[in-house]
Amino acid sequence: MSQVRCPICFNRHLQVVVRQLADVVYDEDGDHEVTDVYGDVDFDDDSFVVCATNHGGCGHVGTLKEFSA
């Protein structure tokens, strides 16, 4: 099993861009409201990742695959 961590500073606190299905209602002004979310949060090897600086990380960016040792 591979370890997921920053390849620069080895921090394991990461911020991952995820996908999730949601109902969104837009009004005439272009503002929006999320009215419901469905299912699980989804991400994969191609998801964008940031080494979380709010947890002592270095801010390095890449894909989840690049963060997997």
C-alpha cells in the first residue's frame, strides 16, 4: 500500500479538490444557493492537491498521484 504525503516536506495533511453532485438554484442576479448534496465525496489520482500550510505543510501543489509514494 502506498503512502500519500507531500513529496517535498512529507506532510500528510493535504487539501484535495473533490467532486460531489449538488442541486444548485441560480437567481436572476447570478447568485446561487446549494439546496441539496448527494452521494459520496469523490476524488482520484488526477485530483488537484495542495500540501496544507495550515497544518505545517509547504504549499506544494500537484495531483494525488504525484503525492503517492
